[in-house]
Amino acid sequence: MQNKQSIHGAWANRWMFILAATGSAVGLGNIWKFPYIAGENGGGAFVLVYLVCILLVGVPIMMAEVLVGRRGRQSPINSMREAAYEAGHHGRWAGVGWLGVLAGFLIFSFYSVVAGWVLYYIAGMGSGKFIGLGSDQAGQVFAALLEDPKTLLIWHTVFVVLVMMVIAGGVNKGLERATRVLMPLLFVLLFVLLGYSINSGYFSQGWDFLFHFKPEALTWEAVLVAMGHAFFTLSLGMGCIMAYGSYMGKKDSIGGTVLMIAGLDTLVALVAGLAIFPIVFGNQLDPGAGPGLMFITLPVAFSQMAGGQVFGFLFFLMVGFAAWTSAISLMEPGAAWLVEKLGVKRITAASILGFLVWALGLLALGSFNLTSDLLLFGMTAFDFLDFLTANIMLPLGGLLVAIFVGWYLPREMTEDELALRSSGIYLIWRFVLRYISPAAVAVVFALNLYQKLAG
Ligand code: TRP
């Protein structure tokens, strides 16, 4: 057994790791995306497929990522290299870490733009600007925001600075401190909103919409969406979880911890759905509104209900916290690597990366206004960045990690690091990681790509 620690620090205890990784996992994907894709894809049937994907693909690959991180105790790039050396393989496996750092950088640039919208809505809700809004007006407010590069720039910049501040603080004074404050608040806000929706008189309608099992609504397309989302929502495929795993205690159980993180992430997504849909139904709005559900439909609902200004403010505050803790994890692998490679201080690493993602974010931001004509493969920069990362880089990264850990690391090494309670569970994990997860990811990866490029 190796007992070395990361030069960057270590989580105070097992719960800090669970909370920090949950902070990474719970983000715009859970609160903004999950409710509407579940609604669009047949509710209960979709939720079931999504849960299967989390268990068969998400959990085994997350365990693999944590395992490599804790073994290597460094940034994903160096941990992958270390693990490969230890197993007698070529250092080029570090390339998987590189792919991850690059993916994190690209995801950050458009994630920050959406997070900027959220900040704008926090301010708007708080100041009462959205009181008495009809649906047409709400649509106009959102459209006007997208067309206004100056306002977008301000909030994008604020968000990047918020993340840089945390990264500059390092593992204990930055990441851990933010996690300690933001995650409990996020849970409290979520349950306050759930309480509101339970009392709204429309809870059962929301419940049915999400959990009523309609097998006929389940399509092959929905399976693809469910699988892709399982990846995105658990922050897999780019080394976030590997980096967080490198700060984890040696004695903590990886299996139990990962199950907890996946469980919490799923719980937040389901509760977010249960908090949102009753509000939507209570106001006779369309649950299938798609991506506009959060930025157009919900503000209308909040503007018309009693106490809506307060609940609307709390709702967007919660989304902002969730986006913040996720974005931190997108920057951590790159920051850790810069510190290791160049020996610079955290604040320098944070400033370099912050500037880079801010600059690339300008391109994503301009997709809605100044540079909307600039198309890459028929997509705006924003859509292209989303497509390239979510549909290509993340599945590829996840697939490579599964292959590396499942096929290239010797059995003794992974068995020792996981230290699972029974060898039966270990064998099941290893089997799923070697055969099931890669096959599932490969199929979805190929189909997704084919569909996009052919369609
Ligand atoms: N999981 C986060 C969400 O649901 C987003 C995120 C953070 C992410 N880190 C990631 C997605 C790494 C993919 C890879 O919003």
C-alpha cells in the first residue's frame, strides 16, 4: 500500500470528498437539463433507463477514475502517467489526462456563459424586475439578454472571477471551504422549494409527469439521451473526479463513497424535477418547453405566484451555487497540473486558466449576438463547444479510462486500491468495467455521432 499524499492537500474527511464530488456532479445538468429531458422523453420510462445507465456505466467508471487519482495523488495527467508506469505501460496514457484538461477548459467556456445567465436572473429576481411578467414578456427578457453582449460579458466575467477565487485558495482554503458553505445551502434551498411545491396543490401532477411509467414513450433516442446525460451529470470522462479522488483519504472506501455521490446526484435531479413541475402545472404552463423551461417558463410562474419573488430568487441562487461548485471542478485538473509542472502558486495557476477560459468564453458568448454568423460545422461556437465536449471528448475520455483501468492495470493493483468488502463485488465491478461499460459507451458514442453528422 502506498500512503503518500498529494502536494495540493487532502480532504479533511470522507464526507468532504463526498460533498465536494457531489458539488461537482450537481450542476446545471441536474436542475436545468434533467427535468426537461425527462419530460420530453417519456418521464418514468426515461428515468428508469437513466438510473440503469448511472449504475452500469456511471458508477463503475467513477470508481475507476477515483482509483487512478488516489493511486497517483497528482493531477489527472500525472496520475495517469504514474499509474501506467506502475503497471509497466507506456507514459502516453497521460494523454487521457490531457484530453480531460482540454475538455474541462472547453466545457468551462460555455458553462460560464449559462452560469452568467443564472447570475443575471438572481439579480433580476432579487430586484423585483420580473414581477408581473407574462409569458411573452418573459421570452422577450431572455431574448434581450442574449442579444446584449455587454450584460452577458459582465456576468460571464463575474462568474469566472468567482471560480478563480476558489481555485486560488487551494484544496483546503478554497475548494473545501466553498464546499462546506455552498453544499448545505444548496440542499436547504432545494428542500425549501420542494416543500413549496408539495404545498402548491399540484404536486401529484408533477409526480405523475416524472414517474408515471409510459413504456410506449421510450424511444431509442431517449436511451441515447439518458446515457449521455448520465455521463455529463456525474462529471465523468474528463478527470474532475480523478483530481478530487487524489485528495481522498487512503482508508476511505471508494465503492461506498462513489455510490453515495451517484445517489446524491440522482436525488438532486429528481427533487429538482419534483420542485419544478408542480410550479409549471400550477400556472398552466407547458412542461415540454425544452431548454427555455428554466429561463422563460419558471420566471413567468414565479412572477405570478404568491411569494414568487422570494422563491424565484432562492431558486436561481440555488442554481448559481450548483453551477459554481461544478465549474470549480472543471478548472481543478488544469490548475493542479500547472502547479505541478511549473511550480507556480495556486493564484498564478488560477489567473492563467481564468484568463484563458474567460477569453474562449467570449466566443461562446458572441454566438448569441455579435458572432452568431460564425459557424463551425454548421453550429455556432456555443453549440460546437457543447457538441465537441459532451458528445465526443467525454465519452472518449470515459471509454479510455474504462479500458485503461479494466484491461491495462493489473488485477492486484485495482483490487488493492479498491479494497472492496468482498471479492465477489470486486469481480462484478471488474466485469462490468471491462465489458459492459465500454460497450455501452462505444455504442452510444458511435450512434450519437452518426446521428448528428448524418442528420
Ligand atoms: N456535472 C455538472 C452538471 O451536471 C457539470 C460538470 C462539472 C461536468 N464537471 C464536469 C460535466 C465534467 C462533464 C465533465 O452540471
